[in-house]
Amino acid sequence: MNAVTPLSENGYGANAVRNARDAEYDVISRVTRLLRQSDRAGRTGEAITAVHRNNELWTLLATDLADPGNSLPDQTKAGLISLASFAIRHGHAVLSGEATTDALIDINMAIMKGLRGEVGA
């Protein structure tokens, strides 16, 4: 390895300093991008896939939050589990033609801002 090779060229780049929050942000960002780029009414195959992925994401988050080893404060976990439940129910409503993806996008964007410390007073 050349001592002057930039980190990004030798495979050590940004991933070497990533943490769990960064990974969570990236996953939520990808799913949110799918939601934003698809039909908000959830009537296309692309939108159905996006809503399904969002439901999978929130199911995994809720499962992690319910794990006894999760170190978040109980009140935070409870609030996020409640939010997960709403997001999943709303996703089903979108798939049933009863709602749009707007609320799902808003929720994900708020979580992303929280992960980045951008939550205002």
C-alpha cells in the first residue's frame, strides 16, 4: 500500500468510522427514497415494493427495540415501538388504497433528523 493513497482508494474510507446510527440512517434513507420516488397512492408495483420495505424496516426496528438487551431508555423504546406500530398499520392502509405514503415519508424523515441530531426544540 502506498503511504499517500487516500483512504477512500484503499478500502478504508468512511466505512471505517461509521457507527450504528449511520447504518440506521442509511437504511431509513434508502427506504424513504423509494417511498418518495414512487406513486404516493401506492398503486404501482414500485410503490407496493417501497411500502413493503418500509413495513419490513419498522418490523425489524420494533423487534430490536423489544429486545431486552436494547439499551435505550424504556420511555424512548415505548414511543418508538408505538411509532413502528402506526407506520406498519399505515403501510397496510396504503396497500389497501385507504391512505397515501405521505405520513410514512414524514415519519421516516423525522427519525432521520433525530439520528442526525437535527431535532429542534
